[in-house]
Amino acid sequence: MAKPAPFFRGAFTAIVTPFTSDGEAVDFERLAEQIRFQAEGGVAGIVPCGTTGESPTLSDDEHRQVIETAIEVGRPLGLKIIAGCGSNNTQHAIELQRFAHKAGADAALQVNPYYNKPSQEGLYQHFMAIADSCDLPICLYNIPGRTGVALSPETVEHLAKHTNIQAIKEATGSLDSASEILSRTGRGEKLALLSGDDSLTLPFASVGGIGVVSVVSNIEPKKISALCSAFNAGKFDEARRLHFDLLPLSRGLLSIDTNPIPVKTAMALLARDSGTLRLPMCPPSKAAREVIEKLLVSAGMLAMARR
């Protein structure tokens, strides 16, 4: 049976978690500001408590409060909320999944179990147990560079048969992997494919991807949203123009240092975040910070922020 894949169409911001300057607490007032900025930028939705949101450093209470704030602030503004609920402890992931469902999230992002390095059968059983736990749509999150294990296209094919497993955030960096997943899952009819890498959003769209979970949209929501709108409307000349316009930021902010260090530094330079990170994430070197600043100047963003 075909699934409602269009729900996942467009740009979703992997929103950062702002902290107070001492890093001791989540800055919920600033989080609300950032959510409003995303709504003004026209994105389809936000993804709180993902990798970019430094979810491993959040306490369980903070994690839940960030999700609740995203829903309370974002929902009235028309944003869809895909709550980060992943864990390498299946029971914990189920608890977060049920919490997000009860809180009113639209869907959940479920990452490959990290550190454990389960087999493909273990991955299958993990995600199926979560999908069976409550009636909340799931976006799988395939990011082997972070987790040490990748979902194979064959395993994704089997998982896509579950009615609650409706999308995948593909962050393998492989167009071949994305193509095979789409080939095995009805070319988008059974499973929506979202890019997990900003620089690959348009290449993935060429084979059937319908959107992105974006890091860069923390600072450029309008352009990322416009990129997705263009290729989903078949306007590939416009999409290519936006792709190349965004490429320096897409490549730069994800290659200078570990995410979310560069994007939080960029947001601090733009006076949109304190830039505070929680250990083991730490500020970039002076040289890296200068490169980030140059990227923003080249994009015409830093001058705008300083006017």
C-alpha cells in the first residue's frame, strides 16, 4: 500500500539546541526565536533533538522539553515537527517514540543504533519494535559515519513494509545507496527519501528524493526551502542555480569541523545564537572560525547581520 510520502516533502531544519552562555541550561527563549525564524523562512518543518541538536548531551528531561517547545511554538506557525527519538537502547527509543506521539509530534526521527554495531537483523528488529510501539510515522536515519553501522538497502526495503515507517534520511553520502533504496521501495511510492547532506539535496532529487533534513537552513531557511520547492515543481534550472549558490556553505559548514560546531559558530557570528556547545563538542580553532567568517561574508550574510 502506498504511504503518505508527500508529508515529508520539502525542507526540514535539523535545528540546533541553544544553550545559555555557560552551557548549563537550554535557552528555551532563544529556541523559540529560532523556531519562529524557521517558520518565517518557509521551511516545511523542523527536527529537534537530532545530531545538530546535540541530543547526546541533553538530559532526558531536557530532550523532552525541547521536543515539547518545538511542538508548542512550531505547530501554530504551520511547521511539521519530526522529533529526534533515537537511541542505541531499543527500549529507550520506544519510550521517546511514545513520548513524542503523546506530545503531538508529527513524526519521529530514528537513528541507527550507535556504538553497539548490530547486524542487519538487529537493525531490522530494533526499528520494527519501535514502529510497533505506537502509531507515529518514522523517518529512519541512516548515518554510518556517526553510528558505525549502515542500514543496507535490502533492510530498508523490508522495513518499508511497515505502515509507520514512511521515510528515510539518507546521510551515507552515496547517490548509489539512495538510488538503490528508492529502486527497492517503489521509487518513492512506499518510502520518502530525504537527503541528510546539504550538498547532495539536488543530486538526490534527480533520482527521486523529495527533500532534505538540512543543517544549513539554520541560517538560510529561505534558500533551502526555495531549492526544495524548485525541484519538486520540476524547475531544475532554478534548482541548479540555488544549488550552486548554496554549495560553498553546504560544503564548508559540514567539512571545517564536526557538526554542529561550524553552524553554531556561524550563528554566533550572525548574532542568532550564543554559539555555546556542550562537551565533548568544543569551539573551533581560530583558523576554522576565520574560515567560517569568510564563508558568511562571501555569502553576503555577515554584512547583513552587522548593518
